[in-house]
Amino acid sequence: MTGKDTVYEQALQKLNAYIDAHKMNRSPERETVLKRLCRFQRPVTTAEIVELLAKDHICRATVYNSLRVLTQAEVLYEHYMQGSVRAKEYQLYTAQQEQIQIVCTRCGRKTLVHDTVLAQMVRNRKYNNFNPKHYALYIYGECKSCHRLRKKPQTKPVD
């Protein structure tokens, strides 16, 4: 059994426990959604998931319903993307749950960074009447490549 298979099996066990506890029906479509999502090691947008599952003839409504159940079962967690409360990215709980990403506002490139000092500060932070489960911190700015391109002197055409 490969690592991806064990991730899928663990996620499926968690999903099935949730389904049993809430007296829901099991569906092959929900399992297909989960199986496809287990292939990703990065956050995936709703649009990417819908496009991926269209090949399996799973409709958009089924994808959205499956994502809701998988999130409630804590198999997936969701991140809201910059500038929108509607655009979301999903990632498996089995993946790294504490993330710090730097995002270039010009080209959109995202890089996962490991800052142990900042991670420790966030982990140790206490909040009144709130019990955090995971976090994602996005730091927005300009990557080195975009900065260099912006600083490059503009040459004027000769008439």
C-alpha cells in the first residue's frame, strides 16, 4: 500500500465514522470525490475540483454537497482566498495543518514557508471563548522575479 492509499484509507475511515454517527447514506460519488482529493498535496480550488470530477461524470451540485460533508467530517479543511469570502481552497486534514504561505500579488505564485518561530507564536496564542483547530497564514507581497521586472529601466524606442 502506497502513502497515497493510506491517506485515502484514513480519510475514508474518518468520513465513514461521521456518516455513521449522523445516520447518513454512503455514496460512491462522495468516495470518488475523496479519492481524487487525496491525490493533491496542495490546496485545491473548488473550480479545480469541479473540473477534475467532470471527467468522472459527477455534477457540480454533488461536488459542492460532498465538499460540505467532507468539511463537516473534518476530512477536509477550507481556506478562503484573498479578496473573496466565496472562493475557497480545500486541503486534507492529513496534510500539514499549520501553513504559512507567501503569495506574490503580481504573478500569483504561492510558496509554503517554514517559520518555526512564527508557527510557535501562533500555536501558543490563546483566544477567549475560542478553540483553534488549525491555521493558515498568508503573507502577500512581491516575489523577487516580479520585483526585478518592475525595477528594470524602461527603454524608449528610438524614432
